[in-house]
Amino acid sequence: MSRRLEELDWSDTPMGELTLRRRRDPVVDVDVFEVKLGEDFLMSSLFTAAEIALSRLALAQLDDEPLDVVVGGLGLGYTATAALEDSRVRSLLVVERLAPVIDWHERGLIPAAVPPSSRVRLVNDDFFAMAAGNGFDPGEPQRRFHAILLDVDHSPRHLLNPAHAWLYTDEGADRLHSRLVPGGVFALWSNDPPDASYLQSLQESFDSAWWEIIEFDNPLQSRTATNTIYLAHVASAGERPFSRKGSATR
């Protein structure tokens, strides 16, 4: 392998061949860390604005109190580390199906590795199966959280695994709602433009739902790129539902 491209780790997983690699990009002249599953690019350290915004936008909806947060999908760690930057976060539980990804963080192979902390637990499990079962905390069945942040599939319609599809239906929205405390928020990253039908599913279960468009520079294509963040809010007792641009309230 050339000096400009280095394979840092390779594993054969139940979802396919998983690769972590580092390459020197000649356009921006920086080291770029990339994750591939088979031939599918999952994440690049060159484009992290939306992953960070996923945490910041969701936590901005919450009151100033100790917060318990779940992140579905560890990846390169940008969503989780952004959550830890918020001093209100008392506990962060990160669910990652692929054990090698957790190992990358524990070995410090990537620049945004989630630091060891009493506030953090990395759980090797299937977020979608946990959502359908007893919840996200193996030690406390049916536990509820202030925020659930999800970044696994490319979008509600472009899935890494067909078994994930149910979570993006009315049934899935209901189940996510049941995992949140009053006043809690669910947030989802998507690589696709806003999807009105998915927003409608969130509207059916949550008191307020909207999307935010995240713009960021793509120097490789000399253009501005966009991702979508969906947010869905559970009203507190006595609270009126609120709305945002691109939102729907019930």
C-alpha cells in the first residue's frame, strides 16, 4: 500500500468487510480517516459538520439539568465527543454493533477517539434490536433517556441493513418516543435531502418534529454539500408543542 494510503485495520464482520484507512488527500493536504463496509463508504473525517451538529442541535432543545444520552452508531466518534463537550451530559451510552469500531477508539487509532471516562459506556450491541426489546441499557431494562441520537444508516430510505427499516416507520417512531423522558428529544442524521413522509411518521408519535439542513464545504468537489438532521421532541407536562422551519407539529 502506498505511503499516501494506509490500511489501519481490517475485520470480517457479520455485516461485511470493515476497513479503517488513512490517506493523505492532495487537495486539502491533510490526513483523512475513512471507514468502509464492503465497497460502501460509511464515514470520512473530512466531513464531520453534520455529525457534530447532530449532538449540538439535539442537546440545545433540552433544559439545563443532568442529561442521560444514547448515541446509536459510534463511527469515528464525532457525535459522541460533541455530546461530551456539553457539561450537562451526566451519562453517555454509545451503542455500536461492530466490535472493531469500539476497538479503534480504545486503541486510539482515530483522531476523535472517545476518551475513557466515568460518563461514557461503549456497548457492543444492535441499536435496532435494543430499541425493539428492553431498551438501550443492558443493566437497566426500559430505561428512559433525555436524548437519543442516531447515525447508522445513510438515510431513512438508504439502509445498511434491511432489518433496520421498521425503525423509520410509525411503529419505530412510537418505540423511540417510549424510550425518552418527558421533554426529551430524538435526533437522526441523514445523507439525503429532507423526506416529508419520514417527517410525517415522526409527527404522528412526537409532539413536535422538524428538520435542519446542515451545509458544509466539500473541497473535493468544489461545492457546498448538505446533510439533513431530523429532530423530534416530547413535550414536558404542561408544555405546548413548538415548531421549527421545516417542521410539523401535532
